[in-house]
Amino acid sequence: MKTLNLPHTDLTVSELIYGCMRIRGSWSDAPLTEEEITAGLRSVRAALDAGITFFDHADIYGRGRCEEIFGHLWKREGVSRDSLILQSKCGIRPGIGYDFRPDYIRQSVEGSLKRLQTDYLDILLLHRPDILMEPDAIAEVFAELKARGKVRCFGVSNFTPAAQRMLQSRLPDTLVTNQIRFGLGFINPVESWLVSGRSNEGHFTRGEGILEYCMEHRIRPQAYSPIVYGGILEPVSEDDPPALQGLKTALREMAEAKNTAPDVLALAWVLRHPAGIQPIIGTTRPERIRSAVQALDLPLSHEEWYQLFIAARGQALP
Ligand SMILES: NC(=O)c1ccc[n+]([C@@H]2O[C@H](COP(=O)([O-])OP(=O)(O)OC[C@H]3O[C@@H](n4cnc5c(N)ncnc54)[C@H](OP(=O)(O)O)[C@@H]3O)[C@@H](O)[C@H]2O)c1
């Protein structure tokens, strides 16, 4: 597994990230069963065996149960804390909205640390922008969490470049990532690089400028749901919109020609972008986790990248 020094930090991370959102398999608030813990840890073990050392969590995943499953890793699998990079998120407050008030951030971090059975998070992300966020108050609570050794560095998720720049203006340290939805099934962050050419441009404005901001500041973005829950890998259906039919066909044909699998090719497409995007793998199946890693060694030419991009957009470039 390739590793890299995460810019603006002293962290060494695996290039691929394993996302723990699905390791419980349900969002039920029932206590965990022994079978659920075993099944969840099997997925995590498969990621570790594939060389992934960077894990993504959020306080809300599985209503906290995903972090709880992960917390059993240390004793049951004999893994040492300092061999892994743990990232979690806070700020989505079910029943209320988004909440970046200092007390809630503090409370959320304490909850994550307890469930994960660790003393510190390597990275804390603000999950979705709280429109009422007070950046000076966030700066204070970040400084406090860092000084107390609870969080080593901070980043954001689903932020517009403007919101990220605004928060950054109050912080001494660079926000180390913006975790966004991106992949062949959700091309907005690169579609927005084209100044014109779509008839329904209004629909395609989300994602605008995020990759450019990250490249400008040498920040590694992270891509979640990179294969859109497997949706772009299903067989072509006559109910699919024409662009999706074209994308599925192009992915399958190019994968065959390159002697690889469509899911591997879809990840290679994300990795090919020069922003240095780190895809977050969401499958819970060990064999799919193992094959995802092949994407790191799958060369994709300039021409092939555009071929898939044009298939995904469902029309020629402007
Ligand atoms: N910041 C945010 O707002 C946000 C939002 C969503 C997710 N995330 C993070 O991103 C991670 C990944 O997201 P995701 O789970 O939506 O990603 P994904 O990789 O696009 O989707 C994974 C899902 O697709 C299914 N799937 C079907 N066919 C597949 C195939 N051939 N290969 C791989 N998977 C296939 C998987 O089922 P099986 O398990 O049966 O393989 C799994 O349910 C999450 O775990 C979480 O850490 C962040």
C-alpha cells in the first residue's frame, strides 16, 4: 500500500482510506450483538490486511455503534493504536440540524474517544457546515482540543471553498482536508471546471471550486461514496437515464479492455485527478476491499480519463 505524508501535518497515511459508516450494517439504536461486532471487525481486518491504515468515522455512523465496533479492535485483533490514523467527524446533530457550538464539539469528541477506546483522534472533521457557525469560537475549541492532546489536526467535509476559506481565516493551522462526494456517479466537482456547455447547469453547481481550492493550498481532498453505493456498477437497465446507461457500458468495456474490474477502474478514475484525492472505500466485503487496492496500480491515461468523464456527463465537452 502506498503511503504519503499528509500535507500540513506530520501524519503518514495510507493513500486509500477505509470508511466505517457501514460496518454495523444498520442504523438501529439497539445494542450491538456479538455477531455484529465480529462482522464489523472482519471488514476492518480486511482493510488492515490490504494495507489500509487510515480509517474514517463519524459520531453519527450507526448512531455511534460503528465507532463502538471499531473500539474492540485493539484487544481483539492486537492492533496498536499508533499504527493507525483515526479520523472522525462531528457537527451533525440528529433532530436539530448542524451544530458547531463549542460544547457540542467537545461533547462529540469525548463520545468518539470513548467509543473508539482511544485517547486521541488524529483528525477531526466538521461534518457539514453549520450555517450558524462562529469561527472564532471554533478556533478556540480546536486550540483547546489540540492543547489537551485529544485531536492532532482538523479538517472539514462538504464545505464550499468560501466556507472553508472563512473558517481557515481564523485558524493557525491549515485545515487538512475537505471530504466531499466525488466519483464517476457524482462529477460536479470537475464538471464545474467547464465554464459552459450544459443545458442544466444550475443543477451542476454544487461542488464548484472545491478541488481548485484544495490544489491551490496543497490540501488532499477526500472522496466519499466514490462508486455511489455500487450504483454505477449494476447491469444496464432500460430504466436508467441515458447518461447512466452510457457510463455503465463505458466502465464495463474499458475494464474488460484493461483486464480489471469496473469498481477498480472507477476508483482509479478518482485517483487520476492531480488534486491527489484520497478515495474512501465503503464496501464491507473483504474480497471487494482487497480488489479496491488494485486501483492504486492501475494506470489510466489522459485519454481514458476523459473518455469516462464524457460518458459520465452524457454529452460531449463544450
Ligand atoms: N462526509 C460525508 O458526508 C460522508 C457521506 C457518506 C459517506 N462518507 C464516508 O465515505 C465512506 C464510503 O462511502 P460509501 O459507503 O457510500 O461508498 P461507496 O464505496 O460508494 O459505497 C459502498 C456501498 O456500495 C456497495 N457496493 C455494491 N457493489 C459494490 C462493488 N462492486 N464494490 C464496492 N461496493 C459495492 C457496498 O455493499 P457491500 O458492503 O455489500 O460491498 C456498500 O454498501 C463511508 O464509509 C464514510 O466513511 C462520508
